[in-house]
Amino acid sequence: MPAPVAPPEPAPWLLPGALLAASLMASVWLGLPAAKAGEPVAAIFPPWWSAAERLSAAVAAGGAVLRAGPSGLVVAQSASPGFEARLHAAGAWLLFDPRGLGLCTPAGTRRP
């Protein structure tokens, strides 16, 4: 009869690493500027969605797509009330004002 095998111990860096990642994500999320109604909004969709799925979700929520980026980012705009709630319902994970990160500045424009 073989000797019982003890379960592997978790890596000593696992808990501190998870806490660091969670605190960084919370800092980024809380530091992002809020989107205002009727103005462009950046939506982060699941990164495994195709570009067509992300764009379809933004359009289905009633938005006009202004820009699409890598890793699930779509910048859209809608004047109809409740656009942000519809984006969340369509699958958006995070919404923020894209102008705070320079995502809506015209090409060639320098920010101070």
C-alpha cells in the first residue's frame, strides 16, 4: 500500500500576490473618471470576445461606436438615457470617461 501523499502547500507568494493584484485593480477602478450621460463612454468587454461581439454589444445597447481598441475596449456614445445600464446588461465589465485617459483626443493632438 503506497504512503499517503500530503496535499501541496500553496506558494508563499500566492496570497500577497493576490492582495497586490486586487488592490491595484481597485485603485485603477476607483481612479477612473466617471462617464457622463450623453458623452462618450469607454466600455471594457471580456477580452475573449471577438471585435465583432464587442461592437455588436455596444450597438445593441443603443450606442454609436467611436473607437474600438484591443483587449475588449470600445468607446461609444448615446444621447438616450440609460445607455450605461444597457452597456452593462450587454456584457460590459467596466465603464469610464475615455477623455480622462486621452482615448478621445484627435490623432496628432498633444495633451499637456
